[in-house]
Amino acid sequence: MFNVSEPFKSAPQAFKTSLQKTTYAVLAELGITFERVDTDEAITMNDCKIIEEKLKMKMVKTLFLCNRQQTVFYIFITVGNKPFSSKDFSTALGVARTSFAPKELFEEKLKAKIGAATIFSILADSQNEIQVVFDNDILKEKFYGCSDGTTTGYMKIQTDEIINKLLKYAKHDARIICI
């Protein structure tokens, strides 16, 4: 059985990664409120269904993509139940074919392990190497459910706080696409 804690409204007592620590420090600095849960290691979207029920929101699906030369990087955030097509994504952006970034680049650029892709990785992207792309369906949701930079911590935040506060703080713009 997949275990999910009761929701908390404060940061964890101890941090598992530097990205997780940075995430909660920035949320506090920006005055962004959240609810979070601690879980067993969650890897699949099926694991996320239980988290969604506990936090009463929908988890986003965050993908890390790159061009063939591995010189241009994208964090693509879409709704959890939407199938992903690299061709459709590339066409919507008007760029050459993209694919999933390799594990080494995932960990290097996102400062997270596979399964913990999160918008908060832009906090570690001071060179603005990662382009942020949202599926327009995300903007229709009041709440944004995502990893806190680990595979055992998930949170619920108001979507407009991600768009209007976090992106600005991290000096990243977002592209909105419809696919």
C-alpha cells in the first residue's frame, strides 16, 4: 500500500535535497502558502492519484525535454492524464524535434532525480538555460500539484502564485501552448 501523510502547512523538519531546501525557503520568502504531504517514493502517475485525493487537487505532469544536440532544454508542464507527443510539442513551439533529456542531464540541470521533475528546478537555473512551457490546460486549474524536488514530498499551491510570483522570482518567462 502506498502511504501518504496527512497534509502539513509548513516545511519539512529536515530536507532531503538542496533543491527541496531552496524550494521551501523561496516559498517562505515570497509568502506563498501551500499544503504538502510526505509519501512513500512516488514515481508513476498512479502513485499521484492517491496524493491528489489527499490534497484535493490534480497533480501536474512535468517533463524535461531537449533538442537533438542537447543544447536547448525545456520543462513542459501539462495535466497528469494527457498523453504526451514529442511531435505535437515541437510543432506547437515551432522548433525541431525534441525528446526526453538523458538521465545525466536531468539530474545536472534539474537538481533532482528521475521522478521528481518540478517547476522548482528553475530556482537552480541561474543561467536561464531551461525554457518553461505550460500546457494551457494547466492555467484552467486553481491549484497546482507538484513535487517539492523529491520523490517523497508533494505539494498543492495556487496556480496563479506559480505563474505570477515564482516565475518572476526565478527570472523565467513561460510559454503557453495548446496541444
